[in-house]
Amino acid sequence: MAMAMLKDSNFRLTFETGINEKGEPIFKGKTYSNVRKEATADQVQQAALALGGLSANLLSSVERNDSFDII
């Protein structure tokens, strides 16, 4: 039977940086790598909100991306 082993984890913050000519929001993202594999969703959210608070732009979303090795 196959197993999934967590290889890498990172999270991406998406910021709303303005509005284009059509009135649609413009988004830009920043990815932070080397997140501890054992970090909980609450811990990632706390870190993301702290980092997002340092920006002049509005934090729009936070997503966590995990990579697995299938063996």
C-alpha cells in the first residue's frame, strides 16, 4: 500500500493592491517557504495575520500548500 510522506510546506498571502481600469481588484501574492511540517492551521494563520499586518495592502487570502512524496 502507498504512503504519503510530507516533504515540504509553505503558505501564500494574497494582497489586494488596487483596482484596474475596469473596476476589478488587482491581487499580488507572496509565498513563505520552509514552514514547519508540524505547524497547525491556527499557527499558520497567526503567522500570516502578523505578516499581513506589516503590509500597507489589504490581506485578501491565506493558503497553505503541502508537498508529499508518495512511496
